[in-house]
Amino acid sequence: MNRKDFVKTTALGTLGSAFLPGILGANPSGVRAFEMLDTIGIQLFSLPKMLEADLRGTLAMLAELGYGELELFGPYPFSAASTKASWQQLIPLLGFSGSGCFGVSTGEFKAMAGDLGLKIPSLHTDLDTLDQHMPILAAEARALGATYVTLPLIPAERRQSLDDYQKMADTFNRIGKSALDEGVRFAYHNHGYGLQEQDGKVPFRLLVEATDPQSVFLQMDVFWTVAGKADPTTYLNDYAGRYKLMHLKDMKERKYFSGDGGDPGQWMELFPLMASAGKGVLDLQAIVKTALETGVDHFFVEQDLVANPREALGESQRYLGSL
């Protein structure tokens, strides 16, 4: 991997998720899983270049495709200075600069989305902003109509050991309480690392079990969960009520991280296996059925920087809507 690809993949991870028979195969039962799923959302990191070029037109396209909810990604004007500085360094590698509300005000973005029937239940943001700027983050989230302020991943340097995960649990508990005090909810999206045993414990389970279930919620990315050699339905059942949001995409063939999933190189190896819903081997019906039964409220298609967004995202929406 060359340096440019490595740094670009790090940006994707920062922003932005043979023993698993229960999650593989296509619609084995023939039972409709989505009879209770009224709305399918979209994580906007799926098509940032289109949004940057034509915000209103792209939102209109998403509404036309049948999407009903949006999940934004940062940084935002109110984000931590460290995050905005890092973003500026990444712009030349990413090939776009837009994020947040893509250059319009919070009020303008909400009005634009509302005119198209699009709601905004969740914002992805970074750890520093969550920990240091919760009042303004929560105020902007509420102004958009959002309930969740969501962390897409833990910085690598803060998840190197079980002790790090215990310390992060303390941080999450603090952030979760702060979020509730400000009228929103904090959620954590796991990017597939921390799902394999380390020194006799699974770091992700340690983190979840050391955090307050009333103030720290979860977002599952089905692709990255499978890549981490974990069964999505098992985790949904084990932590029923904790998962409130979900990222959906398919996997062209079953494949796992070459290691523990902790570095961008391992994520990049699997990027070519991302597929539109219904175009791969994951049993999305079984996963979503379990998600509905265990308390997930919001489902977002996320196909990171996907080529041909109208076609690819349309395929995902049509498949999910037809189950």
C-alpha cells in the first residue's frame, strides 16, 4: 500500500464500519423482515462529492430513490480545532472538502431536507468534539432534529490495550451523561476492531459492559462486524436495547481482517468487497429482523464513497424495501 492510499484509508475510517453460518446466505426462510421497517436512511459519506457539487439536487435524488433519513458526518464549523486541522490536511487526498451541512447553515440544511421529507436522526462526529464541545454539538444536533451524536471510531492510540478500553469506558460514561444533560443521546459505532479476544477478554464486550446502558448506546455496522469475525445477530441479542442504529451494506464474499482489524491497512484490504444490499453473501434479512426485535430504531445504508451512487444506492434501497 502506498502512503497516499494509507492516509486516505485512515480518513475513511476516522469518518465514517467459515464459523458464521447464521449470517450468511440469501433469504433462507422466505419470511419478510421489513414489514415493520418504515424508513431506510443513508449515511452521507456514501456520496460526498455529489453533495458538494449539488447539495439540493443530490438530496432530491436520495428522496427520489426512497430514502427517508440522513446521517451526517463531520467535521462541522463547531468541531474541535484539532479535528478541523486534520481534515484540512486530508482534503487533497480525499478529493473533496465538503462535510457537515456542506456549506449551508444548520437551519438551511434542515429546511432543505425537510422540504424533501428527509429527517436527520444522527450526526457522526469525533471524540474531541464529543468530549470538549458537547453543549454546542448538542444544540446543533437538536436544531437539525437529531437524537444521536455518534462516534464512528476510537482513535487508534486510545485502544491499544484492555486498560485503554477501560479508560475509554470511563470517557464514554462521561460523554453519555453530558449528552443526556444536553438533550441528546451518545452512540458508538464500532469499526470491527476489538471483537477478537485479547488477554482472555474481548475488548468491545469489556467496553460495552463497563458503560451505562442508559446513556451509552451503540451503532452496528454489519460489514465491519463480520470482518471482525463476529456474528451480528449474537451481539444484537447479547446487548438488546443498546444498539439503536445500524449501518447496512453487503459483502461480495465472506472475508475477515488479516489481523485484529485495528489499522487502516486491514480496512483497505476489504474495501473492494463492499457491495450494495442484496448483492453479496450476508443474510441482511436475518440481521435486520433481529435488529428490529432487539430495539434498533434507525437503519442507514452506508457504501463509503461508492462509485455510481444513483445506481448503487438505488440497488440497496430497492432490495431492502422489497424484502
